[in-house]
Amino acid sequence: MHQDLTLVTIIYYHDESLELLHEVKSFPKNLHGRVVIPSILKEGKSIVAVCEGEIQIINKVGDCILPIEEIA
């Protein structure tokens, strides 16, 4: 493995929740250029995407759900 670290944003769900979460971390790449995420970090999560660099998420699914009060 190459020891140069790559900054990534991991977008994921916890297995027990539908809330979309993210973390910014640095990881090494393998010989094929893929970022190696430790198994301990993957436990209990469903990873949706791994993005290069720090991504600022402005809005995500569920952030703008309006209450259903005016339905008649």
C-alpha cells in the first residue's frame, strides 16, 4: 500500500437508520489506486459514495420534508 494519504468524504447510512450521514477522513491507497477504508469504519454502515476531497453537503434527502398539515 502507498502511505500517501488521500482526503475523502464518505457518504453513508447507519444500518439502523435512514439518516444520510458523512465523514471526512484521510486514508491510504492500494497499489491499484483505490482508497482503503478500514473494516472497523465500515461496520454497521452502508456506504453510498466515497468522494475525493472534502465535500460540503448543502442539502440531502430528508432535510426539506414538510409536515403534512394542510391536506384535506
